[in-house]
Amino acid sequence: MVQHLDPQLLKQLANDKMPYGKYAGCYLSDIPIAYYVWLQNNGWPTPPLGPKLALMLEIKHNGLGYLLKPLRESRD
């Protein structure tokens, strides 16, 4: 069974930036997968950020990160 993602959630993922840490200010989709793996191994932040980062790991792991870039509202 295929699970469908909420289009609004995908748009949020495309436009959200990391609020703190090594990648503060970077779009979530631009953060390297190695950082997401590190977070997975060391503990996700509390919601709402943690679940978004976990979903980004799944998206990146499956090679789908490029699908978020056209959803960005601003082009930096």
C-alpha cells in the first residue's frame, strides 16, 4: 500500500530552514544526508522539527530530495 504525503507538508519541507546548529539557516532539503543519519543515531529534536527531519531522511534516502526544490517560494 502506497502512503500519500500531504502536499502542504511537502511545501513546508521545501521552505523550512534549519533553525540552529551546524546547518542553521540552510533549507532542510540542502542538508547532507549524513547529518540526518547522525541525528537518527543521536536522537531527533522534539516536534515539530524532529518528525520533519526524520521525513527528510526518508526522502533523501530514496533519492527524492530534488522534488522539493521546485516547491520553494524563494530562490536563494
